[in-house]
Amino acid sequence: MRLYGISKRGNCYLRKILIHGARAIVLRSKRDRIAMGPWMTSLETRAPRNVLIVATAHKLARIAWAVLSTGQDYRAVPEALTV
């Protein structure tokens, strides 16, 4: 299954909110305290900051979709860092 990026053809307001939220997470969060921290640090070494922000927004959108479609509560799972 291929996961595509955040399209500009969809809801522009929702995309803008996801990007702003991701920017806040990337720039202001303590990465050792959040579940996505190691993934964000790893991606930041390989990609520019704006790519990291959009990738984080995409991950937030997928998390929100999974929570809304299943009806279950969000459970943060520590991710294994693949190098």
C-alpha cells in the first residue's frame, strides 16, 4: 500500500491547520518526551525542515483518520527507529 502526501486538492483549511500544528510540534516540542521524537530527529538529519513539517502533518492526519474511523481512543506506541 502506498501512502501519498498531503494533497493541495483537498480541504485547504484542514491542510493549513495540520501544517500549523505540525510546525508547532517540530519547533517547540521536547523530542525526548513525545512518541514521534526519534522519528522526527532521524528525518531531520536527512531532509529539510519544511519536508519534516509536512511529513509530521501527514502523520498527524493518518493518526486522526485512524482514531476517527475506528472509534477507539488514541494510544501512543513507541516507534522502532529504522536506520
